[in-house]
Amino acid sequence: MQNLKRIFLYIPKLLIFWILLFDFQRILFSIHNWDKFSDVSLTDWILTFFYSIRLDLSIAGYLCVIPLLALLLHFYFHTKWTKIAFFTVLFLEVIFVSLIHAGEINAYPEWNHKLTSRVFMHLSNPDEVFRTADYSMTFWFIIYAALEIILGWKLMRFFFKKEKDWTNLKWIIRIPQGILFFALSFIVFFLLARGGWQQIPINIDSAYFSNNHVANDLAVNSTYYFGNSYLLYNRAEIDDWMPEINPNRSKELVAELYDFPKEHDVRILKNNRPNIVFVIMESWSAEAIGCLSETKGATPYFDALSKEGILFTNLYATSSTSEIGNLSLFSGHPAIPEISISLQPEKHRKLRSLNQDFQDWGYNTNYMFSGDLKYGNIGGYFLDHGFQDVMDENDFPTGLKKGKLNYYDEDLYKIFLQRMNASKEPFMHCAFTGSTHSPYDHPKSAKQNWKGDMPDFMNSIIYADECLHDFLENCKKEKWFENTIFIFVADHGHLTPTAYNISKNNHFRIPMLIWGEPLKTEFKGTTIDKVGSQADIAATLMTQFDGDASQYPWSKDLLNPNVNEFALHTIIRGYGWVTDKGGMTYQMDAKNYVDDTFPKDVSAEEIEKGQAFLTEIYANYKQL
């Protein structure tokens, strides 16, 4: 019994070991991201160490299984190799957990959320991780990972290194003891992993206790969150997260959303076959733009352009990543929580893309990005859809200076202009900018101009605005300019001085401006206030170019006076729904509405429409 008692003592030791390591990680996280805790009371900060215990024990239950199997082998065979196996397995787990958390500590200031399933996309291209991060982030990643690994090693030695040798028992005694230990420990870890006997297993929301998302993020175990995201990434549980709504009812509601007269006589172009230029602006949030928000002074040139074109004031990004934004824009397809269709060629190849229509009309189609298009399979998506020329950083001239992630906007525009000058008309040219992406390493003096909050990002907006102005001034000198329409639109939003909660709808509001000489005079300087999303650009353009908008069934024409106003977007582990009556966001883990601005008398009705739309778009996705 002495041996059995000693081996059972390893269970609480291992659990305490992991809880101490997780709490140490929380302390490091708090120190590095202390500015994020300005609205978190000291009481709430302390409470995170208590509310975190259930999830900590749950992931510890998973992490203890393999080390205890190694320990069981040691109990049976009692050799130095079995003891080494125990320490090796445990140490490898420490390294794995430490790398996850060190990455989260550094990513949180920019992402404002914990590591999610999308990290797997980036990990398939490790150079992106280091190029997106500035040198200080790489330095602190190494430091935090090293500190956590060192502490893990010290705790291992403290709890387990000084164990005395096992009493030499006969096999006939060790075998039943080992079987008993395995059975009882399996029950213990099973209960810990699922959080108890209750019908519904433990989930992320068990650590939520505060109205402040930063405190909740600190309480949620990073390794548990990472593992849970992996399950959603593989869609092992995605059906469980979908809204509960009768399929017939969801079809009925979505049919009503698209039930409006499609024919109208609003035509904004002097002719229906101008050249078309897309400028997809990385991270340009509407909340950072003077003509669209209370944040003034960063975009004087774009603000001036808005008085010469058609400005869409209530357009929403479908998600928060570039690959989803690009696909939504060109294929007119809304986003789905935790899913990137661009990463699934077997799915996205069944969607239509705008360039295919323009090519049918005799246009040359081109897309360029100053970074690497393999991220999120953006380049693969465009190639699969037949863009005639797809260019990224690997095709840029040698000798140009560049940031860590991409070439500077000023050089992107110069090459963009050269390519347009070399193209036969009519053409469709698309450029995706990059200088407003972390680490914001642009070359001009604008870097120091912003005096308010979030200076790095806002200075990059100032720089990008200047580059856009210079580009258009050069475009005006070219002969093709008189017959070229420009579409300026963001790929997704970003945290700004006035929009710092990624779970709220205003985080996803982005600019879109149609500008150029082919615009009819009466439309210059006008605004469209109808609620829509990136996915609606396809149908809007198809109508103006006399194309077949029905090839983009999820897209609607925002210039149609009869159009119903709505937009779906995805948040981290959830979705948002915006209409002309208000908006809401639903967090799947917490199972609550984070941002509900609908009037009480229409809230239930509008929320049901959002549930129906997500249900139908997901059902359609599964059939692709």
C-alpha cells in the first residue's frame, strides 16, 4: 500500500505543478500588457486567479495523462530510462505550453484577443510570424518562453526529482496495483477534463466573471483556449455552435431579406465599360478616418477624395483577416465563424469571382500585393479564379527598401502605376497595400505626427493617406485616367482610439469610396448610408456594369433604393449582425450578446434574422 499511496500522490503534485505554471504565465501576461488593465480593478485582477482554476484543472487533466502513463511504466519496470521518459514527456509539455503563452503575450497588444484557430494558418508559414512582429516582440517572445520553461524545469525538480526508490515488490502485487491506479486516475482526469459530472462539459465561459474582456481573457487558460480553437478550426464542433432555429424558418427569413425589387434606374457611370482599379487598404478602419468618424486629422487626402466620389458610410468588413476580406470582396460571399474558405480550394473554386466577369468582357485582370500572397492562400485563391497576372513581393524589383512584412506603400503605388501604364485597356487592376499592418515600419516622417492614442497605427494611416494622394496625383497625368473608376475599400477593420473592443460592431465598419472621372457629375460628393458589407460590392458593381448579379447570390446591390439593409460579420468565436435598426454581436463561448443596440421592441425579431442568415450561409458552405 505504501507504493500505491506514493504513486497516487503524483496526481495532486502534477495538478499543483500545472496551476503554478499557469499562474506564473498570468503574471507575465499582466506585466507585459499592463496598459490593457487600466479598466480592470485590483479586485478583478486577483479574482482571475480563482475563476481560472476550473479551466486550469481541466487542461491539467489532459496534460497529466501521458506523464502518468510514463510513471506507470516506471512503477512496473523501475529503470532510469522509465524515469527519464517521465521527465522528458513532462518537459516537452512545458515547452509546448510555454510557446503558446509566450506567443499570446506578444500578440495580445495587437490582436486584443487570445490565440485562436487562425494561428495555424500563420504557423504554416513561420516567416510571416517573425516578419509581422517587430524585433522587440521577437525578443520578448524568447524571454517569456525561456522564463516559463526555466520555471517549469525548476518546479519539476522540486516536485519530482527527490523521490526515493520504489519498494521492490513482486510482479503479482505490482500488476493489480498498477491496474487500480490506472482506473482511478483515469476517472479523476476524465472528470477534471470535462469539469465534473454535469450534463454539459466545461467550456471557456466557466472562467468568465467580469464585464471587462481583458479580465476574462486573463482568466481563461491559454492552452485550453488554443486547444479548443483547434477543434473549431477543424470544424469538429462547429455545428454545435450554430444558432438553434428551425430550418424552414431560417429559409423563410433569408428569402425575405433578399425579397425586394432588383431592377432600378440608378446608374452612376457615364459608360458601363470603364477601366476599374481596386485599392484594398490594409486595416483601414472607418473609425480612423476623418470623414467617417470622430477621429480627425489622420486622413486629410482621403477626406478630400470623399467629397469627389460616392462614400459608403455603413459598410462592414465580413471578418478580421485579410484572406477572408479579399474573398468576400471578389466573390460576394459572407464570412463564417472560425472558417477561412480561401484555405479550402475545393470550396472556394465553386464561387464566382469578379475578375471572371471582367475577363468575359475583354478586360485584363491583375492583382498585386507588396507582401507574400501565400498567407491565407490569398494568392492561391486568385490564381484558381484565373486572374491573368498575380504579383507579390517575390516579383518586386531587387534593391528596393522594405519593411519586415512588405514593401512600402509608396513603392507599391509606383510599380502599380507602371503596370497600369503597360496594360492594354480595358483593364481591371487591384493593389493590396501593407504599410498599415503591424509592425508599421514605414519610412516617412509621418511616423511621429500622431499625438493621441495608438500612435504607431495612426501614424501608419497618415503615411498611407499621403501615399494614396501621391499615387492619384500621378494617375491624373496618364491618358487612361479619364476612363478609370477607382474603388477604395479596406480588407478589415482595426483597433482605433475610438473603437478598441473587437467584439463591437464599430470595429468592423470600414470605408468604401467609388471615385473617378467616369462618375456622373450628380453623384460626385454623395454618400450612401445603407447598411451593407464587403460581400455586397460584387452585386453593386455587376449592376452598374450591366453584368449578371445573380451569380453572386449572397451579395446585394447597395445602390438599389429598394435594398434591405443588413450585414453579417464574424468576431472571434462568434458573429455580428447589423441592420438599419441597430446591431448585435453574439459570443459563442460566453453564450451571450456582447453588443446589442437594437430597440427592445425589435430586438428579438432582428436577432432571429441574424441567426437565420448565419444558419443558411453555413448550410450553403457545407454544400459547396
